[in-house]
Amino acid sequence: MGKIKVSLYLKVFVSLMGLNLVMTGIAVLLADGYEAKYHASMWGIMIFSIIFVAFQIYIKEALIKHHWSKIPLFIKFIWWTVFAGNSIGAIQRLMETFIF
């Protein structure tokens, strides 16, 4: 069997996601009360969304580059929906954390 090559960026992405999961879990376990647990988990989801948006931008701009026009419209729709949803969700959670 051949060796599978995994890019450094994919390793960093998976490492950041794993670290985020562990840190969110620790924060939720250490929090006292339902409201504190809710806010800790929402903060973790916001960080997840930011990391995922950055990874999506990397995929589109660094890997796909000029081949974006060859991608089917349905896949583009899914990509933009996930991108917009994560971006808006991260901004909303950030605003809730610091403004409300």
C-alpha cells in the first residue's frame, strides 16, 4: 500500500479543530451553572466557525484557484451556503459575547 500524502495545512486544520474541541470541553466542564456552560460552548462554536471559514478560504484560493469556474453550480451553492452560515454565525456569537 502506498503512503498517503497529507498537506501541512490539513494537519494544522485538524490540529486546531482538535485543540478547539478539547479546550471547549474543558471550559464547559469547569463552568458553573447552565448559563456559563452555554456561553463557553457558544464561544467554542464561534472559534470552530472562524477556523472553518479560514480553511474554506484556503481551499478556494490556494487549491482550487482558477478551476473555480469548472465546479458545478450545486457545489458552489453548498460552498457559499456553508461559508455564509459559518461567517454569520461566528459574527453573531462574537457580538453576543462582547455586546449583549
